[in-house]
Amino acid sequence: MVDNPDNVTLDIVTDSGLSTIHTNKDGNGQFDDLKRLDPSLTVLSNPDNIAITTWLEVYNVLTSFVSDVRKDCFAIVDPLRQVFLRGNSKIAERRGTSFTEGIYVPLKNLLTTCDSNYTAVYGNWLLGSSVALDRKIWLPASGAVAAMYTKSDAATQPWFAPAGFTRGSLAGVLDLACNPNQKQRDNLYTISVNPIVNFPGEGIVVFGQKTLQLKPTAFDRINVRRLFLALERATTKGLKYFVFEPNTAITRTRLLNTITPIFAEAKRTQGVYDYMVVCDERNNTPDSIDRNELIVDIYIKPVKAAEFILVNFIATRTGQDFSELI
């Protein structure tokens, strides 16, 4: 049923640890994180490691589902548990293991062939409490991050970046498998991994909003991809009432009056800098009308998030006129 957007409304699809379960299942197809996981999987310094190939099977299914099958939702995929944990001990705290060789390189190898603006990865595993098991357990981040998305959407809009101190706090997290410093966070961001950080006095916060798209365009940011998903869903919902209507100037005017408020609201709420909707004789030619097509072209200037704030302190002479400097 979920393949069809008419049956089920979806916004976020989560890995929820399925990729780790699939990679670590035993010969009977079972997975138990209390048992010692295959130690060979803790060494992911080789991009041809069979564990990476197996993890990619789940990544490909989830990415294909959101971008090719549904085309209207977003996926959060979890990195392999072994990148951050050996059993229940943190890789980052192992003696003699650096962040680069223990976490950065395995993550880079894991994601080397990933390229999708419908998918994001968050570089951590989270310690939480299980009521059912009555103990603390290490959890994949996708569930907590998806909950943070919904909280951010409820407070603002889907096109606001789900990250930072205002909207990126994660609730119910007791500890992180890795707490990257600023340099390490910057390195993770270069491979499109969104850091999760424990800031003293501020709590545990998502500190990145990149998709897994390799090419640097507007769609390598989550807020832009989710902006387009939200606008496309709203537009599709409004346009369905014009199917089989007469392909005339009157219908095209009614159509414009129906969908233009969607983009006006996005502009008012800081989703787009500007937009233009075209549906007239310029793009609805006699040939397209004869093909029984009604064409709508929508041009959007998406708002970009301020991810880097550059502050310059400049000392000047006592008698300097500031207006001359500016």
C-alpha cells in the first residue's frame, strides 16, 4: 500500500537500524545486539569490504523507494553500528584509535557510492532507555532525528533547516557513541555526514543538514529538498481537480488562482526568496493542447540556511568615520 501516495501519506522514511540488522544477521537470518557482532565488520578501512556492500543493499532500497517509487518523501539512513560501537563500547574511546581511522574513514568508505538528495545520514548512534527491555540500549539515530523533524515542522515549516540549537535538539538521548569536536564535525560535513553533538549546558543537538547528493547544488541541503517536496505535494493536491477540465484560458486562470497562494505562503514564511508560476499561451502552445496537455511551469528561488556565520572584528583609528569604511 505504501508504494502509492494515494493510499498512504508519507513524509519521512527511517532506516531504524534495518541496515545494521541486515548486515549483521547470522546464518538463520537472526540479529541480536547482545551477542558479539562480527569483529571483521569493525574494520571498514577498505571500501570493498563485504559489510559495505551489504549495508548498501538497504540504502539502495530505501533511496529508490523515496526517490523513484514515491517521489514525495525523504529517507534517513543509519550508518553501520560497527562504525561507532564494538559490542557496547565506543570506538571513539578505544586506546590507540584516532577519529580519522576509527570513524571518519569507515564512514567515508560506507558512503563513497551514495548520491541522492532524497536521503540523509546522521553520524552517530544514541544511548536511550528501553521500557520494554528495562535497560539502556544503543539506538540508531534515524528515529530520534525523524521525531525532531516533526517537532521542527510543527513549530515552523518543513523548509526550515532541522538543525541547530533552535530546532535541532534531540529529546530522550542519554549519551552519544561519538562526540565530535569542531574540526571533526567539519570533516564529517565534507563527506555529507550530519554530526550529532553533545554541547555542555546546551544538550544533544543535530549540527548539520546535508543530503547525500555529491554535486554542490541547492538540493544538497535538506531544507531545500523538503521545501520542494512540500510544495510539490500541495501543488499536486490542488491540480488534481483540473484533470479533464477544458484546456482554455479560463481553466488556466482558475488553476493559477488555486496554486499561487501556496507559493505566496512559502515566500511569506521564509521558504522562497521569490517565485513565478507560468500557465498561459507561452507554455501552452497549440501543439501541447493537441496532445491533451496542460503545462504549468513553476520557477523557485529557494531560501538558503545560514550554516556558517563569519564575524570579522576590525580595529580602526579613533577618528575613523564608519560610513567611509562601509
